[in-house]
Amino acid sequence: MESAARKDAAATGASPAVSSAGTGPTRWLNEEEQAAWQAFASVLLRLPGALDRQLERDAGISHFEYVVLSALSEAPDRTLRMGSLAVLASSGLPRLSQVVSRLQKRGWITRAPDPRDGRSTLATLTDEGWEKVVATAPGHVEEVRSLAFDPLTRAQQRQMGEIGRRIMAAVDPGDRSLR
């Protein structure tokens, strides 16, 4: 899309567009950058669906549900405030609340007011939820390995980690989870 707009502007002799930030002319992607972006964007769009399909097929849960269960499994006492869980799951509270309600109906999570702050709600992974994570994790890890690590050399895997950290630092400078 960007290259088509850039070519159209060049063909018509139009002046370079000003970026939406108003900081000067648009810095169009060159062909190599465009190809890299398209490959990366394809991964961003398609990898979540592939992970969802594996988890739905093998465990009957979505990737988002697995992220929620997994985050709780790694928390102290397997408990987090809903607001903290929303941040870890990259979700808004309404979506998270709906998913936690579904997981609660399955007996995998409980919710209770935070005794230290009655305005907050705590989500806790139950023993049944822990068993679900333990049973689901091997298949999920194998799928992640198969899709994201096996196609790469060790050096490319290290580069993927560094690239992910740098992009996350640009997307969310305050996020320290990957540093």
C-alpha cells in the first residue's frame, strides 16, 4: 500500500506527503523494507491463528485463554489482580472479564475481592486450572517450537529475541517485561 502511494505521488509529480505526526515528509519504505514489513506483518496476522487452531484442537481452549491461565500459573500463589492480568494478557478489562467468566465456569479460575483493596478483584488459578495448564503446555510449546524456532538457526533465534525487544521498546517504552 505504501509503495503504491509513493509511486503514485512520484508519477503525478505531487509533493511528498507530510507524515501524520506533522514532522515532515513521509519516510516511505524502500523495497527491502517493504518486503521485510510484509513478511513481519504476515507473521503478526497468521501466527495467532495457527496457535489458536492447535490449542482449540488439542485442548479445547483459545490462545488467549491459554495466555490467561499461563499468566496465573506463573504468578505468586497463582493469583493476580484482574488489572495486572489484563496488562499481562494485553487485553482490556471487559474482554478479560468475559474470558475469566468462561474459565471460572469450567472450574479453572476463581475470583474474589482483594482483601487489601476492595476495589480490586483477584483471579486465582484453581488446582483444576493448574492441571489444565500442565496438560496443555507440552503441545503448545511443541507448536511454538515448530512454527517459530525450528525454521531458524540459533543465530536467527537470538536475533528474533533482540528484534522483539527493540520493537517492544518502541511500541511501549514503559514496558520492562522483555528487557
